[in-house]
Amino acid sequence: MGQLTVLALILLVSLCHAQRRTEDFDDYNDFDTILEECRDKVMDIYFILDSSTSIWIKHYEKLPPFVQDVINRFDIGSSKTRAGALAFSVSVHNPVLRINRFSDKASLKNYITLNNFPYLTGVTNTYEAIRVVRESSDFRRNITKVIVVLTDGGSSSPGQTYLESNLARKQGFYLFVVGLGIYSDLSEWNSIADDPDRDFVFNGTNFEFTNFLKDDLARRACRLPPKPILPECQLNDFATTDLYFVSGSYSALNSAYQYATAFGDQVRGRQPSLRVNYFFQNCRVLDTSIGRVEEDCPRNIPTRQTPVYSLVSELLVEARQDRDDRFSVRQVAVIILDDAAAQSFRSSQLDELQNDGIIVILVDLTTRQSISNLRNQLRDRDDYVRPIGLEPIARNMIERTCIAINSIVDDAYVPPN
């Protein structure tokens, strides 16, 4: 054999060996691409693929491989992370990949192909796809539940899409959006996704799904805790109530908006019987409807801060006038105090409120529980709310406020003769 032939054989053997090492390395990556944040994560995650005409077929063909790659970063198992998927346009393509079908990663990834998730064409009925997912009984309880919508936006019914997204959130789902296509509708991406948008909206309009995007999406999903489902508040037919929200300082204002909004979202029943009043640092709103805090009281920075005792004094005057207008009305005050507000809140005012028959829900946001002593002054100590984190606070506040609103008629304040 000539020298060139020997060199050619050596080169061929080296290439084969390198190819085997590469394949072995790829197999290793397929086996161990689980992100550290996703290891042992208990989560149900569902992918919704927009297969409508507004997405070009060559672009749509990149979606199933993208979903496969994201799934590859999870710790798939029946007691760990489970995943499902569907494609939609006018309607949802059947059969869908149910979230409990596969308990191993290989079978799950092998199923997510264009054959099982074909390009459909047609209009974009995103609301229908979200509804199908949120109404599924396959999801586990008390775990992290995630929906990832891959869409260009521009659905046929943006209002219904927004409604279905909010219903899914109320049922404990987080919603991500991976934005696609040349007809991108950023406003609809934001309306579908959870807040803040910067954490739940990903821009994939050029269909260049980088490893960073895949890692970031998977990592963000795996870091999410289970979302508590807020309770509904069903108003009794006889519940005629004046509800007062008091934000004790500007620093507590954002929390006050969130709690008022959360309560408004969960109220059911005869809402005309419920009159809402806001005593905030930036505005005073009297006798409005529930669920309108952002419209009635636009957020802006007050030129000066009003001491909380002044806000409570205003509340007392208004409440006494309201009782003159509506006899036997229940009156409930939700007072939100942080460190700044607690310094100017007078315990004597708490007694005055309660002596007037007003049920007080005291929300303690102080860092060192500096108003915990006020709990003993409350007629019902359970009306002192001191949770950890926003959602537990909203849950406790809603439950206590709802109980107060629906208290029996005999408990309503009756003015002295």
C-alpha cells in the first residue's frame, strides 16, 4: 500500500471514531439536558400551536421541533413534569396529545411531529384552544400548571381570547406566549400572557429559536410555584353593603390596587347591592361599582402624603352619611397598612370604627408586624390578615371580606335612638 493510501485509511478511521464520539456525546446530551431548575419539578405544561393561515407553512414546520427541544429540558415522569400539546386554527385538531398519555421523554418527543400536529390553515380561534386546555380534567391539583401559546396573535375574537386567558389564570394556570410570524400582534400576546409581560412573553417572530430562548422558557416555567386558586365571593341576595378600601401610604398603594382588583374579579351575585369606596393617597372615590378601581382611580403620584388617620376620619364621616341613606346596611373597611402608614394609624380609630358597627379587615404589610397588637382589638381576630406573599394575602383578604359582606342582617349597624 502506498503512503497516500495509508494516510487515507488513518483519516477514515479517525473520522469514524470522531463520528461515534459525536453520536455518543449527542446521546449523552439527549439523556442529560435536564436543566438544574427543572430536576424533580412537579409540573403540568401544555403547548398550544397556532396552525392558522397567517403563519407560513415553512415557519409552522419549525414549531414541533421547538416543542421537542423545550421538553428535552424538563424532568419528564408521571410524578414529575408531564407535557401535552395541540394544534388549532378554526378549531382544535383531534386527537390532542393529552397530558397524561406519556410518562417517558422519548415517547413524548417522538409523538410531537408534523404528522400528529399538521398544518391546518384557516382563521385563528385562539380562545377555543385555551378553553379546551383549561377545561381538561387531566391536570393535577395543587401543582404548577403552565400553558404555552405559540401564536402570531391576531385571533378572530380578541375579546374571547382575553376572557379565556383570564379564566385559565383563575383556575391556577400560568400563561406564556411565544410570539410568531410577520402578522405579529403584540397587544394580544400581552393580553394572553401573565404579568409582567417581560417574564411571560417571548419574541420568536424570526423563527430563530435559539438555545437561549429554549433554556429561558423552560427555566422560567420550572421556577414557578403552584398558583393558589383564589376563592369566589358569592353575594347573598340580602347583602346590602358599603365596602371601603383604605391605602395607608403611597408605598402600600400598589398592593391596595392589586387587592381591590383581585376582590372585584372574584365577586359573583347581586353586585348593584354592593357600593365601593376608595380612600387612597392619590384619590377618593365614593359609591362606585366593584371591579373599576383602575378606571375610577387612575394611578398617579400624589403631591403630598395624607396621614392614614386623616383618611380614616374621612371614611368615618362618609360611612355615617351612608348609613343615613341606607338603613341596616353592612359596612366593611379593608385597611392596608405598611410601615409608613402604621406610624400614623391610631388604635382609638379602630375602636371608633367598630363602635360604629363597621367590620374592619386589617391587612398588615409591616416588616416587623408592628401593628400585630391591634389584632386583639378586632371584634374577630381572624380579620387580621398577615400572610406571606401576594396571593395568600389576596386569598385571606377575599375570604374575610366576603364573610363580612354576607354577615346576617341582624349584625348590621342600627343607629341609636
